[in-house]
Amino acid sequence: MKNIVLMSGLTSIFLFAQEIQTLDKSVVSGNIVDMNDISWNISEFQAEQPTKSVSMIDRRALLEANNGTGGIQAALESVPGIVYARTSGLGGQISIRGMNSNNTRSIIAIDGVKVRGRSTLEFNLIDPMAVDSIEIIRGAASTIYGSSAMNGVVNFKTRRFRGDVNALFSIAARVRSLEYNTVNYGTAGRAELIGGGDGWDILLGAHGRNASNFRTPEGVAPDSHYQSYGADFNIGYTKGKVRYYAQGRFQSASSHDAASVFNRPGTSYDAHMKEDPLTEHYLRAGVEIYDIGFADKIDTFAYLRRYNTDIWVDTLAIGGSYYHRKVYDTYSAGGRIHFDKNISGHELSYGLNIDSAISPKPLTDEYLTPNPRVLKNSRDTMQIEIAPYIKDDYAITKSLILSGALRYDHIIIKIGDKHSSVEDADSTGEITRFLDSNSDKITGAFTGSVGATYFINNRFSFVANAAQSFLSPGTSGMFPNATTEANLDLKSETAQTYEIGGRIHDKNHYASLVFYRTNYTDMIQSVLLTNGKTQSQNVGEAYVQGIELESKHRFYDIELGLSGAYTYGQNKTANCPLSYISPFTGRIQFAYHLPFGSAKWIQRYYQGKTRIDATQERKTSSYTMSDVNFAFHLGYFNSSLKDMDMIVGVENLFNQKGRNPATQENIRYAQALTNPLLEPGINGFVKFVYNY
């Protein structure tokens, strides 16, 4: 993929022009490189995280990526250590360093704000063309985000007008992208009203996506169709050294889960599930202040997000029921005040973060057949996190950078007193007594990291890090329902991560290699029970370790990219492998650049699982898929089309059959097209993009 240099492992460092001491610049994290520029020189770029594992996917890479068969998750798979576990044509989670995002060991954020309460569905609401870049933080660097940021953070940075706000005001309507995919007859597009001047910066956007069921090498995957639409705005006003801004968006998505979730066997066994619709309303307002003496920059904001979800589940064919799950008025709200200051070689950042998750209405299941009834499966809940934090990157010498971060999460949990239907049906009263005794609960924990980067010279560096992190179960697992069993003994999980890596680069070559290990205590895992339900359990001690590789090389007009990740997980208490870990994934990319465009070949490889937890999963087969595409710079043919590209290509060129080893299944049923879900077959696509 173009325009992406992955700051893999711990080798994301302060890069320098000619001298290492140029560390006092205010820069962005990640390395954004225009691979169309033949004079590409990696030493011209800098990164915010000198010792951390930070990757950046920039706007050009997002524009050229085809997301019609996997949403935003498909673009994330270009980063070593990230695997897309598909559940439908749009839905699914990502696995970061072996851990599924549905297990809340990673955080999804939008412009630095956590997306809470929809770990299974949150990707469905992110339109790739509404994103300007994606920052991916793995391992030790993510601890600054606190609870749940054990394996990584994926931060989506939204679009805004970046022109001269001091010029005369002007605004224009433009088409950002249009695309079509043959495998699911999918269409998508985004249009924007963008401009600024006289102090203003304005962006108003609207987008939509629609697709039918996608085809696999074994036939059409039923119930894999989706549709999504939304609108967003990002408006700012700058006066002097102060910028006032407001952001907002509305999004609605209807997604049919071919493979279902909660370990159901999917449409191959006539088990159906859909979110119809899932809606989001989001509003954020803030102020940025620059160069005021005691701080180079202050950013303070407040936000409010609201979700409504209608989930429809039909498992009548496998002896279940048909019911409508209503998850209404789920709110998250909070704010932050953040300071940046450069003091004598110290890049200092500190602040206070407040996040809350508020669910005033219980989760309700309305059973339509058989035995019509309404069950309220939870109480009203509220969780508040108050977290002061500080981070420092210190260039102690020209050759050595030290880094440290510390955060304390003060967590307040409140549970209402109105009983759920499950409590009323429990003759023992155990659940009620537990919830009443934990209705007002206060916990807290420190997270932090230390690290160092040593520069041997301008081309070689070594990095090491260590971090402490934790996962608070919150109210997770307390409320049983149709698909889950409560666990009243669930404890917080803690982890320690250790990383060591090296990096080499020059004008046309870049390579990094990182080794890591994370040790978990009281690890929380979703376990499939004999009754078909799942339960969150502390499985004891476990560890995940692995190697991540990323390299890019330029030979005149030819570009070669290599990336891969090997992951190994073990449940030490049960002496068995951790489930649904993809052992090795990798890709090789060849690109040939021409004045009028480029030609690209990508080979993706997924190693099958042979080390498995036989109580949760089956062995899988290895497979490889080939992608080819051609990008044409339309401005080469007509100057009025400057910055416009037409991209045509084919994914899975040889119609290879593949089941991603990170995708969950129900092993009580035989393997089928949707258990686990097959990846899409051969797909031709065409995409128009406007890079402005």
C-alpha cells in the first residue's frame, strides 16, 4: 500500500534531517511518506513517539485502499500484528497482537476520544473516506490510554480543512470518492463542502455505502449485505493563537451478520442476526491555544456520543427463538485538558482525561416466538473514569532518548436498584445480592511505561520498552441474557509488556524488527459453554509473544514492501494454547511507478492454526491471496483533473478459498460456508478519488 511507513514495534523514533539533535520540533506521530515522490527520503520525517510502536496510514493510502469488501478493517490489515476477523460484508473485529478487539484489550478512538460501548459494532459506523489518517499504537505505547489499552490503540483522525485560514474566504463542493465492487455489487461515495478563510475552516461531508451479499469460492454468503449512510462536520474559527472548533456526525448502518456472532453457526445453519439499524450521534466542542509561555499548546474539549441499536436474532432453526434486542440510549460523555511543552530537551505532555459510559435504559430482549415475552437483561449503569497522566520524551544526548509515561485511572461504577427480569426469575437471589453489594464501587490502577532509544549512527538504532497495564471488567459479565452467562467472580486483569527492537534506514530503504512478550494475570476470556452460551472468565495466567517485521525499499521506479507478524499465545494455567490467534500473517508488495500512475501486486499470506484450544476452535488451513491494481493520475492527461486518480484492480485474483484463522466459529456444528465465514472470492473494483 502506498504512502505508508509502518513504525513497527519499538522503532518508531524521532527521525532527523541530518543531525539527531533536531528534536525540538512539533511534529505528528507516524511517518507519512508520499511514495509517488521518487526522491522519497525517510530521514526527512519525524515521529512523536521516539521509543514506541506507532504506525500511520495516511490519506493517500486510505484513498487508494479498497474498502468495499471489508470496511475500514481491511485497511488496518496492512499493519503488522493486525488481523481482520470478518463476520459479514461490513462487520467484524480486528485482532491486535493476537487479541480480538471484542475482548476490549484494545481501544478504538476518534480524534483521541475513546469509542465506548460498541466493541462488536463500532467499525460499522466508520466510513473510510471520512478519515484523514489512522494512527495505530501497539504494545507499551498504548498504556497512556489507561484501562483496556493493553495491546493497542487505533486512533482515527477525521478530516478538516487544512488551507490558509488567513486568506479570503472561499468554499467549494467536491466529490471525494466514488467506488464500485463486483463481488457484492457494492457502491460507495463521499461528497464534501470544504473551504475557509477570514479565520474560518469548514468541512461538511456526506457519504453512503451499499452492498448485496458477497460471493465466495463456494457460493454466495447469505445475509452478508449492508448499507450505511451519514453526515459529519468539522468547523473551526482561529483568532490569533486560539482556535475554537466543533465536530459532529450522524451515522446509520444496517448490517446482516452472515456468520452471526456470540458463537452462533451463522446462515449455513439458518441462524440469522442483523443490526437494523445501528445509529450514532456525536458532538464535540473544544479550544486549541498555542504558544502561551507555560505551554506550547493546550487542547481542551468536551464530547457527547449516543448510540441506539436494534438487533434482530432468529435461531428457530437450531432450536432457539426469534427476538428483538433493544439497546437504546447508550451514552458516552467526557472531556480532556491536555498540555504540550518543550523544556530543555524534554517533550512533555500531561493532562486530565474524563470518560464516562452511561446506560440509563436496561438492555431489553423482546421474544416474538416461541413464548412471547419481554426480558430486561440489565439494570441502569454508569461508569466514570477520571485519569491524570504525564508523558516525557527526553533527548539526554545526541545518541540516547529516554521515554516515560504514567497514568492513574480512578474508576467509579454505579448500578441502579431496579431489578432485571433475570434477577426476578432467580430463586436464589444470588445475582441481586451481588449487584446490590456492588452498586457503588470505586477502583483504580496505575499504568505506565519506560523506554529508551539508542542511535548507533544516522542509520541504525536500538529500542527497548517495558509497560504495566490493566483491564477493568467494569459491569461486563454481571448481567446474564439469552447469549451470555453472568460471572459474579470476574476480577480485573493485569499485564506486563516487554519489547526490544532495531531499525535501519537510509534514503531509499527502511526496515524494522521488534520482539515482544506480554504476560497476563487473571486474564479475562470469553468461553463457549456447553449450553451454547458464552461467559467471561478469568482463565489465570497467560502470555502472548511475537515478532513484527516491516520493511520498504526503493530501487529507482520500483518499490518493494515486506511486512509480517508471528504470534504465539499460551494459557499457562490450563497448559493449552490461547484460542483464535493467527500464528503468522504477512504480505509482499511490488509497485512500479510511472509518470502517469503505478502498477501494484500484493501477495497476502495467512498461516493456518495447528496449535489450538480444542474446546473452543478447530485447526485451519494456510492460504495466500493475490491482489493487483493500477492507479492512473488523471492530471497527467488533463491539467484540470489535477490530484484526481482512477484506480482499477482485482482482489483475490485466483479466487482462493480462505478462512481467516482469527475468525470465530461454533465447533458444535460442522464447518460450513459461514462457520467460520469464508473470505470473499475474486473481486474487480474501480475507484475514483480526489486527493485535496
